[in-house]
Amino acid sequence: MKASAITTTTSQPAAGWHLGKRVQTALMPQGMLGLAVASHHIAPRAHQKYLHEDSLAAMFEDFVEKQGQTQDGGVPKVGVVFFSGSSPLTFALEELQRPEQASLYDPGLSTKDHVLQRNAHPAHMSLQDLAWLKSKGAFDAPSQDISEPLVAAFLDRFFPLYSIVDRDSFVQLHEQQKLPWILLHAVCFIGATFCDSSVVHKAGFKSRWHMRRLYYDKAKVMFDVGYETNRVTLLQTVLVLSFWGPQMQSYWNPCSWIGFAVTIAESLGINRYNPSAQVDARTKGLLRRLWWTLAVRDAYCAALLGRPFRINIAQCDTEMPKLSDFNHDASRTGTACDHDCHTHCLYQIEMVKLSLILRKVVELRFGPSTNPTTVDELHRLSDKWQAELPQELDWSQNSASNNVLASSLRIIFNHHLIFIHMGKPSTADDLGAGVDVDSTSFKIAESAAQSISMTALTLMTNSMVGLMPHEIFPGFFIAGIVFYRRFRQSQDGYAQLYRAALDNCQMVINEARERWDPALWAVKIFDFLLSGAGSVKTAAPAVQWHNEATVTETPLAEDSQVEQDTTEALALPDYNALHSINFESPQFLDGNNQFSDILLMPSYFGPTTDAWFRNDLSFL
């Protein structure tokens, strides 16, 4: 393996070390650089050495670095981001008489040969910013008793679902206490999300929320101040931070973190296929996994929160993930865990495929009416995906209690079926109609909801909720809505059966509320709807079930909205909601929230025409 001499930040200081001390690591494998390197202060290159192998962007960056300090004496933060064919920079650099093998841009540029000054903070950081970070505890590493179980949860539960680091490199850096500060805090945050409850209480925290919040705040303050500048490290961090929130009326939510991640990923150029880039296979696999993990998160966060996709897939041509992008964990090959590792890789590949189908579903069902795709085509595409599932992930051949990943794909697949057969929220003109429960679309959606509900008991009795990927939980949310509609419309003994199925979905959502933040609002929404069930029998959420040309039944809309005056009017504390990140605190989980304040949840329940255009333009 090719090696390079680099200097890295000592992110977890040993006893007696002063703040921000750095140590030099020689001959570090190049595959580790995506984790270890921070490009705060880059030493000048031996330009002639790289003349025949650097990209044009790298040559330009070398030139800028050699210009020295700025006019005001400051040290410039240099970094050339990826630019596409439409950028004037592209045309300008093409004029350079370049070596035959030089490419326009090399995405591996951010992962090699950065040399840092020792015993110093990044050169761009002011003393005031460093003092602020220190006051916020950003340079306080958790004790080993706390960090070890959190890192173990990250590696054993999160990494198999979202492989955004090089595992071997990560473990080595953690053992040497050299993880970048911001990544350390992000890992502790996600470890607190996926770890057992005993870890939280043993660490002395009041609740899982308090533990997650501590490390989230530390990572976020470092991101806000701009301490870390290595783009791979930042991309890994913001992907992890997208698992926090959404906060009520705050611009800090999963979609905003995804937006930052997309910007960083595109600056690396990993959204485009670049065969001329001189990147080793290990680094190439890491970058490709990062991109497609981001694409999956973008699709499911946008669908859940009713927001536009941050990634324009039509302008991305990077290769689909392959098994070879994952098979670099030499320490586990041939061991008893090898089969599980193989299954984890297959799962992530299948999730990428599913996320691309979800994009088509959302574009058709909630996007512009000019979309040529039909419901029938989406259904066939979903069925084709299921038919081609690897045996290891085929839920019809695997027990739900023994195969978490197969069960996850089953739930997500049925979530897609419900979305396919659920149309846009109704307008004010058709609220008086009812749902045709005998229509093909409704039967398919109800069958998919039943399939999701059936998994609830297995997840609960086998304590599997904490092991599941977060993409499954919207499935229980949307399935609960289907059952609520049937419960509200049933006039016979079947109503209690639908209510029981709804309770199953609520049970899983409630169990997930400490780990999956949107569960807090999903629980309150169902409480709100069911609170008026006795006095307003005809009331129901106004979600219209549409049938395309392949469905013969005439689609009908729901009869009316829930009357909000049947519930007690409750007020929120007097906080600046736009900037607040405190609304998920347990002190606010006593129901003192107005339904109208839940602004970041999807419009499953059908607003009026004015509200549709005012609050839900994200669907258009």
C-alpha cells in the first residue's frame, strides 16, 4: 500500500498534554487519509515532483499557495473546489499546456500529502475563536469509560448501515487518540443514538436526549466556527449530524445538514464520474460510499419532511456502489463475521436502489403534474427490485427476528408502496368526498400498511428497535395514517381492528422517540387526531387516494379535516423559535405544543388550498 508522511491533529489528548497538541505520524497508509488529514495549514508542495501527476486544479492551488500572505497580513485559507464544465474556471484551466496525463480535477486531492504544523492550532483560527471553543468543551474528550461503548455502538450498529469511514483507519486513529475533534464528537453523538440505555445511565446522563445533545452541540460549534477544514472529515461529520432533529421552526434540521453535505461532496467532485482521477481503490471506495450514503439520506429526509431533494440526480453520473467498494476490511475477511459484513454491504447497495425509486415516487405523486411516469410503472419498478433481491436480504426466505436488514428492507419497500398509491393532499374543493375502500390503490396501500404493522411485535419483543436503520420509522408513521383513516370510516366491529393496527405502529414510534427525533412529532400528531375521535366521527385527515389509468375504480377524496377546536389550545414557551434547538428537550415533551407549530413534518393530513400554497411548495 502506498504510504505518505503526514502530520495529524491529536484530537484526544493524553493526561498532561496541553490543548490542541499535534503529533507527527509517518508512513500512514494512504487509505487512512480520508479520516486523519485536516487541511488547515498546507505546506508547499514539491511542485516538480507532482508536475506530471497532479490535476490542473492542484497545479492552480500550488500557484495560489506560493503567493504568500494577504495584504492585511492574514494567512489565506486555500482550497480549490470542484467546478463543472459550465464554470469559467474550467475554460480558463483548459488553456494551460498541461501534461498528457493530468486531469482537470482529482477528488483524491483532499486526502493526500497535507502536512500540518506541530503543536499549533489551525493557522486560520483566532485566539478568540479558540477560547470560545474551549469554553464550550470542544477540546474536552470523553473519558475512556464513556467513549469506548459509544465508539463500539458506532462501529457495530451504525457503520454496518452507513459505512462512511474506513473502518481499519478509524479504529487505528481512535486507539492512537488521533481522531479529528469534530469527528470524535459526531461519533459520540451517533453512538449515544444507537447504544444501549445502560450506557447512557452508566455515563451519568439524565436521558439519552441529554447525552446526544451534549455531543451534537460540541460538533456543531466546531462546524460553526470552522475549526476543521478537511472536506472528507466535514462530509462525514455533517452526514452524522443529519440524524439530529428536526427542530421546530428552526433552520437546523436534517435537510439543512444534508444541504451542507451536498455542497461539501460536490466540492470534492464525488458526484461526477472521473476516470482520469488518480485515486487508489481504497479511497475511491470510501468516496463512493460517502456519496451514495448522502444520496440515501437526502431522499428519505426530503420525503419525510416534505422538502425538495438537495441532490439533483440528473446531474450526477458517479458509478453505483459495488461490493468492491466495501471489501477492504482485511481484518474481518474469512472470519465468522465475514458473512454478516457481506450482508451489510448488500443492504447498503439495495438501499441506494430503493432511494432512487423513492425519488421517482415523490416526483410523481407530489411533484409537477407534467411528470410522464405512471403509478403502474413505479409499481412494476418496485416489484422488479424485490424480485432481484439477494437471497441474504429476501424477507420471504429469512426470519424477521434473525435478519434485521431483511426486515428493514421489507418495511421500507412497503412504505414505498403506500407512497405510490397516496396522492397529493386534497384541496378545499373536494374535502366532502369519501375514500373508496374498494379501489385497487386503497387495497394495495392497506395491504402494505398491514405488512408494516405485522413487524411491530417482532421488533418490540426482540428489542430490535435500537438496531434498525432510521429509514424504517417513516414506514410506521405512514402506515399508522392508513389505519387511522380506516378506523375513522369504519362503522362496524372492524374499527377496533384498525385501531389495534394503529396502536402497533404507535408502539414502535414511541419506542424510537429517544433515537429518532421525528417520532416526538409523530406521537403528538396521532394524539391530536385521536383526541377528537369520539366527538367528531366523520372527521378524518384529508389525504386523497388516487388511481391511475391501470386502476378501474373511481378515486374519491376524504370527507373532511379534523376539527382542531375539539382539542385544548396549548401555548409554547416564549423562545426565539427560529434559532432555538431546545424544543426536543424532555422538558417540552409534556404535550404543550400546538399542532400548527410542527412546521417541518410532511403534509399527510391535507391543509386548505391557501395553506397548501403557503406551507408546502416543497412538493412542487
